[in-house]
Amino acid sequence: MSGVDIVRLLYRGMGNALAALRLIGELGGADMVRAIYIGREEVGDMCEVIVEFTGDKALIEKFLDAASSQHGFVEAIVEDFDARLRWEGLR
């Protein structure tokens, strides 16, 4: 099943955040990425990585498994953008 998923990751340190993004290419998912945002958080040396994926949910799960094992990983949140749009349309 394909759709749009937004993956938000939080890491300690910019180097760790960038290392997580390299995983996308290693897993063969670069063609599924629509947008990437990397920014520093206001607290300490935290960095937020936001990746907008389209396509196969299985690849997103592989990416999350690999990204969560990276040094400096704090948390991950996945948002199904298509489901959110459908839900907001019903309100």
C-alpha cells in the first residue's frame, strides 16, 4: 500500500542525525523521499529530522528499525498524512 508518511526523528547531535539519513540510500529508498528537513532543537544538542516518504510501508519500517539503532537516537514518530487528511475532512 502506498501513501504519504511523515517520519520525525530526534537525535543527540547533528552528526548522528545525518548518519540516520544515509540509511535511506543504503536501504534503497531514495526514490521514495519527497522532502527532508533537518533542524536544531532549542534544547541542548538535539536535532530533529523530518522525512516525507511516499510508497512502501515495509521500507519505512526497515528505515525506522535501522534509524532507531543509530547512536544518539532519542525518539521517532510516524504520521500517516493521507489518513490525517481523510480524518480532518470528516470533521
